[in-house]
Amino acid sequence: MQSRLIGREFPSLWSSYSELWEEGDTEETGEAEHSFGALLSALVHVELQQASDPSAEVRSDALSTAVRKGMTYASGLISQDLQPSRIPPHLVEAGTGLTRLHREARSRLAYERLAYSQVARSSAKLQLAIHLAGSRRKTLVDAILFSEILFTGAMKHFSRSDPTTFTGRGYALQALHRPALKGTGNDITISTNPASSLDLWALWAELERLEDERWRSFADTPGGFKRPRGNDGDRALVSHDENIGSAMACHQPWWDDKGKRTLIAAPRSVLHDGASFPGSLLTWGDVKAAMWRCYAPTMGLRVSDRKDRATAIKLSDSSANVRALATPLVYGSDTTIIDCVRMPSQGDDAIIWSPTLSAMFAAMLATGEISIDTLPDTSDFDVIEARGGTMIISKHGVALIELSQTSDFPHRELRRAASDVATVVGFARDLERSLQSEIRQLALVSAANENGRSKRSALRAIYSAKLKARDIWERSSRVETDSLVRQFRECCEARWQGRAQLDMVISELEELERMIVSTSELRANALLNKVAIYGLPASLAGNLLGGLLLIGEKGEFNGVAFAVALAYAGSTVAGVAFLFWLVRREASSWRMD
């Protein structure tokens, strides 16, 4: 490097920057677009990726290209007397070669930022409580779990400086799973931002304990064997000397970053009878479960059911007590409620209510199981923090957590409001099932049947359902005077959509009612047309015939003619009356008895 600087000494500012970059610093090294380390990583990333090609010739060419480009870019920027943490977007008075490399670096970095944004959206993001270095105290940090991606230096910078995190300090922990690299020691890695001063000793010890347990079980199987030595000898770890957990040094262990435990990496492949085997029997799911056991962000939170305060429950415990916290909100409903209070405890860290802690309660409402994989997204639930308590509303139910027993947390009013909304939801679902299984079928039969009895049966069912719906609606349409209860109720209604479901069912009932009534009216009108077409001409013809019979040639009544005319007139009146009776009967057939 110094020879490329034409005799100039290596600037101390760049030396200090290099040390900070290697330590993972993202504050002093500047924003990615202006940081030399991020720009250099993006510039040579493609070539370094090609350096892993199976062909030796391709590897050699790619590596030499990466070294040449990197050296040229670094020496050119240094010769411009630029600060490594403040590289400008455009270089002034720079040569053509340096300008071209700088444009290429910025273009590749822009692509990597876009790739990070897309990957981050689909990755698991949560908060964890991790031990501070040299202390048993924990601090809350943001963590992100990547799977099956190529994690470059620039992407690490992006994640550690991401301003959208809960803490606002980026993701202090990144866990990376790359199954294609199984056996290399890089298939599973968990790293922290050195600036966060975290120590992953608890996770390292837990992974080693699980590994020993899994290998012992494997050794008892046909063809199994004990955990062997590594094919490159033992990894000499500082953590083994500290006697953390039950880990023993005579195997290929999880890497502990020379005792700093800011980076944990999976064991490499091991040899047994001349064959290579994966050095770890743990899966990605095992690692996530261990991470959750060690660092679930419950901090000092212990809760108990409001009705039974004898047992203090920690949410990260996988016990029946945790699952028993969620109970049906109303009888026969699949909507659940967690109504609990915080239990006093000593020696725990202060509670910081995080999105992950809220997601834990939402997971309990949904499945009763809490793990990294069952945590719902923050968009799947609402959180209200007020009056010494926290309320969580999801589509599966509500959680009422009273954190301070000296507060005026209105748990009774909140539970009653949730029950009102859940009653509407339950009735709407029952009515929908009744509509699907009974009412719709009655309506279709009545529409195709001329029998008035079927129409009355269908309309009776429709009117009964509408009356019940109105009764439920009125009983649940309570005006809340407490602003907090009113806000909580509105959140429940928005999540559960009980009124919307009820509106849809009532609209369909009204549509079926209109169909039945309109069918009856059409048939009544058809009979009226028959009366007009056939009845009136028959009446006129009868009157004419009667006149001819009654009036003789001399204009006198004949006794026989009089009798015939009287009989015809009577039959005509009776026939017309019968037609009108049919019309009235058809028109009234859809009315209730």
C-alpha cells in the first residue's frame, strides 16, 4: 500500500478508521454511502464471490481482480486527502480510473442497499434481552434473523445502522443461516455490534450443552458415534477455560470469537473413520429456540391470572401455566382473553415494554405457544398503554395486563366492552351458519314453489333472525363514557369486524326477503292479467246474452228467459269473485300469519 502512495506515510486517520471498521463500528465510520469500508466492500464483492468458484483458474483471476481494484481505489482516495468516513459522492480533480471505480462502488452499494431493504422486510425482526459484557445485567436490543442470503460487509453496515428499529440504534444482533455452507463453520453465525458491548456467553453455553446432549443421543443409535475431534484439531477456546456450562474441550465446538463471544459460529466438519461429517447436529430451529430461551425479552415481568395470584408465571417458560392464562372471552366463543396482573419480583431488570413483548401475548392468544417462529407481525395486533397497564388486541382476542396494582386500570370495564363486541361477533358467525344451512335453502324452495306455506316458513325464519340481530345490536351498542374504554372498544370492533359481519348477513337476509316478496307479487300480477283478459270479456258476453234472452221480439220478459238470465248472471258474478279471491290469496301468501 505504501509503495502505491509514492513514498507517503500511511495516514493515521485511515489507520484508525480501519481498526474501527474491523471492530464493526457504524457510528464513527460514517454513513454507508460516505464510508470507505462500505464502498470498498461493495466494489469487490462480486469478485470475492467468484473467488469461491470450484475452478482454480477462476478463483485466481477473481481474487487478483479484487485485490487490484481494491488497492487502486484505496490508494486513489488516500492520495486525494479524503477522510475515510466522509467520502463525497463526486470526486473533484480525480483521474479517470479513480472516478470510474468510485462510480462503480456507489452503484454497487446502491444495489446492496436495495437488496438489504427487501431482505429485511421478509426477515424475522424482534427485540432480545442480552447480557452486557462483564455483567449479568441485560439490555434490550434489536435483532434480525436472516436465512439463505449472502451477507456482505455493506449489508452488515446497513443492518447495524438501520434507523427504523425499535431502539433506533440499528440491529445490534444479526443471526445468519446459510444451509449451503454446512460444515464450513459459516452456515450458522450469530454476531453482535461491538459498539453495543454485548456478550453471548449464555447462548454459547446453551448451544454447547445441546450439542453434547444431541451427540450422546446419536452415539446410542445404530451406526452412531461420540462427538469426535475436529479434522483440523481442537478449537482452543477461551470459553472452555472459563468452565462455562458443561462444555468440554475435546471436540469441535461452537466458535466463541477468542473468548469475546461477540461472534458465535457453528462447528466445522469432523472426521470419523476417514469420512467427513457435519460438526453440529443442531438445526437452525434448535439455534433459534436456544436463542429464545436465553434472551426472551421478558426482563423482570412475572404475571399471574387475576383470579388466582398464587403462581408467578414467566412468559418464556413453556409450561401449562402459561397456556392456561388464555381463556374464552364469552361462553362458546373462540375469542380468548388474558386478564393478568404483574407480580412483584426482586433482582430482575427493569421492564421495557417492547413490540416483541406485546407479540408474545398475541402469540398466547393465537396458539398458546410462544417462540420466535410463532411471534406475529406487529401489524397483526394493536397495543394501548395507559393507566398503569397494557392492552393488546388481536383477531384472536385481548390481553389485559395490569402492571401497577396501585393504578386505576379499568379491567372490569375493559372486559365488559370486549365481551360486548365478542357477543356480536359470535352471533354474526352463528347467523351466517344458520343462513348457509337453513334460511337460504328455505328461500330458494319458496321461490320455486307456488305453495304459500313454504313462503311463510322462509319469511318466518328471516324475520326471526332479523329481530334477534336487532336485539343483539341494541344490547351491544353501549355508549362508553370512559375515553380509554371507548378507544379499547373501537380497536376490538376494528379487529374483529363483528358489526361488519352482522351487516353483511342482514343485507343478505333482506335480499332473500325481497326475492320472496317480489316472486309473490309477480304471480299476483299474472292472475290479475288473467282476470283482465278472460274475466271482463266473459262478463260482457254474459250480459249481452242475458239481454237477448230477457227481451223478446216484442220487448217482453219470458218466464223461462228470466230464469236462464238470472242463473247466468249469478254464475258470472261467482266466477269473477273466484278469480279475485285467487288474486288476493296469491298476493297475501307471502305475509306472516
